[in-house]
Amino acid sequence: MNTPRFAPGDVVSVRADHPPGHVRTPYFIRGREGVVQSVLGAFENPEELAYGRRNGEEKPLYRVTFTQADVWPRYDGPANDTLVVDIYEHWLEPRS
Amino acid sequence: MSPHDDHPHSHDEPHPFQPDIEDGPITPRMVMAQAVEELLIEKGIFTADEMRAQIEMMDTREPAIGGRMVAKAWLDPAYKELLMRDVNAASLEIGIDAGGIPIRAIENTPDVHNVVVCTLCSCYPRGLLGFPPDWYKSRAYRSRTVYEPRKVLEEFGLTLPDGVEVRVHDSTADMRYMVIPMRPDGTDGWSEEQLASTVSRDSLIGVSVAKTN
């Protein structure tokens, strides 16, 4: 089984990659730093499922919280506004 | 003077042509969807009647179901605990099978207002609330809600003070989200049914709040 690599409270950064194909990690958070809010369990990787590839492998899925001002340099709302995105583990790295 | 004198067209002219759905252009994707549907039935994956029944069942799903659940949670702390832990289990309790995709409840508080968007497509708790509104699927809502949520909420008639954190949830993966609005003021002693009527579809998405009028 997949033991989750990250725990709630961990600071993570989203891989700044831009691979082709069916990707479920939104463009605007790639390369950004966030905090793991919760671990949602393990799910089959939609980046493989989209092409009919079912190998039974499951990826831990996380809810990651970002501060809006970190994601959008020109964000004009209050500093405590946040954005929460569901991200699969292979898109996350420990804070460098 | 006849009562019809204010008609904008003469009765000698035909009414403007109203095309049927089938009169629009047939796109390659429509052909593909039709082909896949026919193949699935031909290969016995499911029958035409099962597909019809599934569509019929989906059409019974509506935001009022979410409203009933929220109202019940406002009145019953044990049910609220279940709703916050597992929306699918909480819906089974009122006789609704919301399907296999896990739905999570996100609760508004005096300090945090939640709003849900799917920037990548149109993920929505359909098994519970039915089909999403058209604007939820629009490119404008999907792109603007993540980078200027307060402006989008203002356009929906909801202005939030700066002291309230706006928390945008991008539903990108295997979870679906339903906002649990705050119980409106002035509803002390209200029945579950009365409370349910304060919960609109838009308050379950988070572009509005529960209201008494």
C-alpha cells in the first residue's frame, strides 16, 4: 500500500512541470508553496485512467491550502484569503 | 379595435421558425457519444432501459436534497457530525444514494466563507444535487473564481467583509464538495422544513448564503 509521504501541516511545493496529456493539477499552482490540510486517501491516478490504463496503482491524494497572495502576485483581497486544491502525491515535493 | 391589434407580426406571416434540438449541427463528438452508447448496449454492458432509468434517477436529484440535509444538521448535532464526516452516508440516512464519488461538506463560519469551483472541468456533487447550473461550467466562473473570488461573489450579490476569510475550493480530483451555509438569524423555533427552504442551490455552492426571504 501507499503510505502517505506527507502529513497535515507539512509545507509542500507543487512540481513546476508541464507534461503533456490529461493532468489534474491546475497550472496556476505549479511551483507554488502550500500547506497540507488533510490526507484524503489513495485513488487511482487519473492521468493514467484518462488513457484507459488501469494498473491498480493508487496515489495518495491531499487537500493543500495556498495563500491567495502567494498564488496571484496581484491578488487584491485580504491577506488571509486562501485557495484549497486537491493534489495527488506525485505532484508534491517537500519544501526545498 | 380588436384585442390583437398590438401583435408585432401580421397573421399572414408564419411564426418565426423555432428549431428542434435535432436541427443543430451534428458534431463529431456527438457522433462518438452516440457510437459509444450503442456499443455499450450492443455488448451487453448495460441495457437501454438501464441507461434510461439512470438518466431518470439523475433527474430526481436536486438542490432541495442538500437543503434538507443542511436543515437536519442545524437541528440535530449527531446528524451534523455524520454530515461533516461523510456526506454520502448522511444522504443515505435520508434515503438518497448519492453514488460512489465521495462528497465532503465544508462548513461556513462567522470567520470563513467557502466557495466551490472546478477550474479544470465541471466537477459537482451531481449524485446529490443534480446537474450544475450553466454558469458553474462557464469559463468565466471557472477562471475568475480562483483569482478574484470577492469580485465574483459581489456579482452574485454577496459582499463579504475583509475580516471574513474567503476560502476557494478547487474540486480537481476524486472529491466533490458541498458548502454548509450558516443558519440564518431569526429562525429560532423553525421546523426542519422551514429551515430547508432557506437553503438555496447557490448557497450550497457558496456564491450565496442561506436566507429567510
